[in-house]
Amino acid sequence: MLFSQRVFCGQITPDDVGRKVLLGGWVDAFRDHGGLLFIHLRDRSGIMQIVFSPEVASADLCQRAASLHAEYCIAVTGEVKKRLAGTENPNIETGNIELMATELTVLSESDTLPFTVSEKAMVPATVDRSADKVAEDLRLQYRYLDIRRPSMRDNLMARHRIFQCVREFLDSKGFLEIETPVLTSSTPEGARDYLVPSRLHPHNFYALPQSPQLFKQLLMIGGMERYFQIARCFRDEDLRPNRQPEFTQLDIEASFIDEEFIYELVEELTVKMFAVVGIKLSRPFARITYADAMDTTGSDRPDLRFGLRFVDVTDVFYQTNYSIFRQILQRGGYIKGINIKGQSEMLSKNVLQNEYAKEIAPSFGAKGMTWMRSEGGKLESNIVQFFSNQELEALRKKFDVADGDVLIMIADPSYAIVTSALGQLRLHLANRLSLIPANSFFPVWITEFPLFEATDEGAVTSSHHPFTAPDRIDFDPKNIEELLMLRSRAYDLVMNGEELGGGSIRINDRNLQRKIFAALGLTEEETREKFGFFLRAFDFGAPPHGGLALGMDRTVSMILQTPSIREVIAFPKNRSAACPLTGAPSAVKREQLAELRLLNLGAQDLLLGTAQKGNRIDHLSWVSRIGISAKERPVMEQILTQAEELVLLATQKAGKEEPIRNVAPVTNHTRPGTEEKRSALSQTGQLLKSAPAVKGNYYKVASILE
Ligand code: ASP
């Protein structure tokens, strides 16, 4: 039989009983029943049981079948049979049928495996997922085996279907899929760039895109109106468990739109993506301002699947005698708390005092934690005696206390410490008390972010990126206090405590964009240098526009509920941003660095970029009075770079001493006898009239570089 006749294991149904078919795949498992040999053959679509029976197969065939091992790649021909009653396997889709083999070809043998690939045991109702317990680096080192595992295969197939759904949906809404460069210059998303050295332009670098932000805005200025791209982005950030140095974004931008367009579009899209695996999300998604999110959950990516919202009780204690609270409030502080309803049985005094107040809350940055439990209509704790009845009554009201409730409170002069510590306690308690409902999804838009954040140096930096539109434009770019009050037209889509994506309505007015750069402390020159090409585009009728990007690895991982995003990426980097399969990142040979002119750069602070180099060659051409054509420029550039490297080497070798630049003493030479025949014009100055520089009676030229 020919491969063209091959069918997939998973396609065979009881209707095929009696049919002769050719299957191809890998030996998933086998079992020898004294003469009768059973094999599970696995391909991408599923598993089929193959039977080698001496009644049907030749002795030679049975013998060859007996020498098969796990993960041999084979082709088998045989007839589809119904399984005998009682021998069905409910674990596999084809559990009611099997193939009586009549031919077998071993296409390729397999070494002993580093871990088990099979996830389906031969015995009905047992599913072996032992590879889940294998060290992740080993799985990544043999990723091609790991993705043979049905669970990984399913993840990649689901990812594909989700991506297809995205493409179809956005196409139906008039969006065009357009690619933007990967070798580009820096895009400001707040991370470090991955740089790629250019061989053709020595000492110049491309940056890999942190996002296609600038290009997608240029596409809007280019009149494309609606764009999307499933784009690879690169950010050189510190390691975090669920972060990859390269990741996939669904990048979207549209013109003549506002926030509502984005909410509508992205909600519809998200509902569709989750529906790919049968999860129903209801719309409209919730919306909460950044300030409210911080006030009630201590996070700008709140997990709203459970309650435990913060209650502000600062005003209860304005007149308090409890000295710790009084001192904090005198310093302009805050007191916030959570009512953990009906959990006093789970949170004993000992747990609250010795675990939470002494250990856990301080580990989240709080100096202490106050707790109370409501029993017999009274609030109890180790410090209630310090509070007045009025205060205790006010607490009961504010927290809506009933018996069995537990209150925790954090007080601190810093709003950031109160919200951050209480926010972490909120999550800790929700996990400990199993308050997070399984299989639930709570999407929420976070809106009205601050436009700027304060830096340690007393300046501001963009919370999102500098192209985000502010909520008003009449601000003074030098007034830091005012800048920090500005809100942006940015939005984040958050689900279950994770940020799935974010975006904003952009600035489309060139003057406003310049004002934002000024607020960020960039001089006109720095702005021109960094974003000149981008700002120039705003001089030619930029339409109003906005967009967003969704982190697709995260989104797919959320949809499939995998323990990490690496489970939905075919070839991810490990937790230390390395690839155990290819060994990347790896050392390179000196010759490669030399070819890229990256050797001996140690002592230079700043390497000359193309523009400066251009100037350098123009300058050289001028001082040496030698015209340099466009063709000669790269050659001259190389010569200069080599010279530079030599100088550098010499400088390094010379240490503190002035390096020797000339091996022979330098003197001026004139042809003997020429002095006497000086032109009369030289006396009047006429002769040297057009000389760029003159010394005595001589025309001054630059020293010649040989
Ligand atoms: N470029 C932004 C990001 O990567 C998303 C956007 O503003 O559209 O976060």
C-alpha cells in the first residue's frame, strides 16, 4: 500500500469494520499475550489498537512485531475488526475496534527514551501521565518527544484553533494581517532591547521589537485603517515564572475609533476564543477604574473571582487612643481591612497572631497586622481593649460583621504599603481558604490609569508608553505634580488576576506628542534622535487611532488552564531564559565577533552610529581634500574602524603611557631648494586666499592616513 492511502488512526470508526487500511505512526505501548501481540499505534489524531495474531499474520510478521519497542515509527496494514465484548477500551476514541495486522514496516527505530511518551495505558481506565513529573528541562531538551505526548499535542492543536478563530474573526471585521519588521530599531515598552549586530554597518545594531507599536501606528497614518498581526515580541527582562524572553502578541490597531470600539471588538473576540474549547464567557465584561482596583484589591490586575474586597476604615480611628493607629494617622496614613466572612473556625487566634501577624503580613511588606474575630456578638482580639466601644461599633458597621467573621487590618503611613500588603494577604487567604471557584473566569477592563509614574529621580515615566493619549491636554509639561494627576486613555484586559493584554487610544496630534516627550524630560534633540522618523509621520495628517495587544501565550494558557505558559509553546525557553534543546544562548567564535567588529570594544562608551560615521567620513574627506564616492564610503569606513581598533589596542597596551602613534619621528619635509622660489603671491596672501587653514606661509593639510 502507498502512503497516499494512509488513514489517520483517529478517523477510523466502527463503520470501517471489514475495511483494509494502512496506518502510520509510533508504537505507543505494547503487550504480549503469549502469542497474541497487542500494540497501540499513535499518530497525531489518536490511538488504534493493532493485533498481531498467528491466525492472521505470518510467523515472520509475528516475530518482527515482537521486536518492536516504544516509539518505533512503523506502518501497518490490516483489516478493521470489532473488538470482542468485554475487551473494549474506553480510554481511547477507537476503543471498540482494532486492526488485525497483515503487514508491518519498521520505518525508523527508536533509542531508549529519556522519559515515557505514552499517556494511555493498555489497561482500560488508567491514564499514565508520568511525563508530567519529569524534570522540565529534560522535557525541553527532548521537546520533540515531549510534543508527541497527547496532552502537549492537544495544547498545540488548541492553540492553532484559537489562532485560526482570531484570524477569521478579525478578517470578518475588516482587519488586515500585516507583518512588520523584526530587525528594527528600539520600541519603547519599558524593557531592555535584544540587540542584533549588523555586519554591513559595523558597530551598528538592530533591536528586536518589544512590540510593533511604532509600525502599527505608522500603518494607521498610512491609511490601513484596521490592522492585526500575530507578532513575536522580544523583551530582555528579569526572570519571572510565567515570562518568556520572546512571546506572541495579538497586536491590533484601528483608526477613527474610540475606547468603546476596542471593548466591543475585544470582548467579542475573547468570547469566541474561549468558546473554541467550550468555555462560555458572558458579556459585557466588568469595568473598574485603576483607582478603584487599587482601593479595593490592592492590585491593577485584580482577581475578582472571589470577594475579600478592602474596606477603608481610616476615618473610624481619627480620634483613637490606640497609639499605633494614632501615630500612623498623624503621619497622614491609611487603615484598610478585609472581612473574611464566616472563617473564624479556619483562622484560629494562633494562626492569625503567630502566622499572619508575625510572619506572613511582614513578608508582604507590612509592619504589622491587626486582627479581630466576631464571637457572641463581640469583636475579640489581643488588642480590642485599646479601642473604644464607638470604634468597635463603627468597625462592625463598616465591615458588616456577623458572628464567625474575621477582620484583618493593615495600617501604614504609605498608601502603597497598605494596598500592596493587604492585596497579597487577600490572595494568600483566598488560596488557603479555597475561596477561588474552580473553572471560573472573571474578565475585567481596568481603565483610567495614571498617564505617568514618578521615578526615583523626581521625574516621570510613562505608565504605558509615550504614545498613549492623556485624558486632557491643557497640562504644563514641567509641572511634575500636575503630570502625576493626569489619567490616560489606556485600558488593560485582566482575567483571574492576570493581565491578558492592554492598549490605549493614541495621541494623533504632533504638538501633543512633543509635549509628552517634553514631560518625559527628553530634549528636542533626544526626541528627534529617538523618534524623529515617527514624529515626522505626524506631520502628514495622522488619523485618530488606538489599539491593543493581547499576550497570546498567556491567553491560550488561561483558556486551556495549563500550569504554565510553556505548556502552550512548542519550543519555549526555560525559567532561566535558555533553551535546553538547542543550547541557546551559546558562546560564539572570536572570528564571528571579529567579522561583526565586536572585538576590543571594551574601552568605548558609545560606538559611532551611521549618522555620526557619515559625518566622520565627510569630515575626513574635507580635511584631506579627497573626494570619497558613495562606493568608496564602506571601504573607508572599514579602514577607519580598523584604525580605531588598532588605536584602541595600542591605548590598552600602553596603559597609562601615551601610545606610540608613529614609529619614525615626524617632521615636515619640503623639496630641497623650493623655499627660495617662493611665489610673490605668497607674500601678499593672495596664494593662500582659499586655504581652510594656514600656518605661517604654509597651506595646512590634515595628516594623511595610510
Ligand atoms: N504595544 C503595547 C504593548 O505591547 C500594546 C498597545 O498599546 O497596543 O503593551
